[in-house]
Amino acid sequence: MADFNFELVSPERLLLSEKVTDVVIPATEGEMTVMANHAPTMTTVKPGVVTVKTADGKTERFAVFGGFADILPTGCTLLAESAVHVDELDRTILENRIEAVRAELEGARDEKKTRLEQFIAELTKLGEIVIPA
């Protein structure tokens, strides 16, 4: 399999920058797998898990909380609103994020209210995926 460059960047830090064989991204239109020579694409990213298979065969998983991905045949850059390695994510962090969105929801109107409710649902689903019950 051909390798390509992948970078996962959040405002806080560069989480990963290396050669990979494939990356699975939680795009807003559905989960997508990116591989070398992918057609140029830009997509928004919803809260979820990014799964990265590195060139040396290791698999890394990161929780992302939105953002966008710029995909080219030679690489992919995912600019996350916020991201952490799944091993660093705990229930308290996720619950704090959900509570912050719920507080914002109280004063929201129609379209924004719908987006915030969807965001809460996505965060809840993320918690179900990465944090054992």
C-alpha cells in the first residue's frame, strides 16, 4: 500500500504528523477512508473518532470535536476544533463539553438550536464509542 502524509492539528497542538497508509475520518456526510492518491476533497468533520494506520502498521485513535479536513492525492490535513488521543479522553472532559453546549442551547433560536442539539447527540455518541460503560 502507498503511504501519504497526514497531520492532525488542534489549536492547542500538533497531535500527529507522519506517513500513514490510511485514515478514517468522521465527516459530516458520513465516515470516509482516505488513502494515497485520494481525489482532492475538503470536508467538515463532526465529533467522532479518527482512526490512523501508520506506515509501520500501528493504529492510533483520536477523538475530535469538529473541524475540517483538506485532502489531496499526496496527503491529508485535519484541522480539528479540538482533539485528544482516545487514551486521554475521560467522562469528565466529555460531560463538561456537553454541559457547555447545553448552556448555549438555552438562549438559542431555531436553526442554531437544531445544530446545538445535533452536536450534543454527536458528543454523546462519541462518549459511547470511546468510554466504556
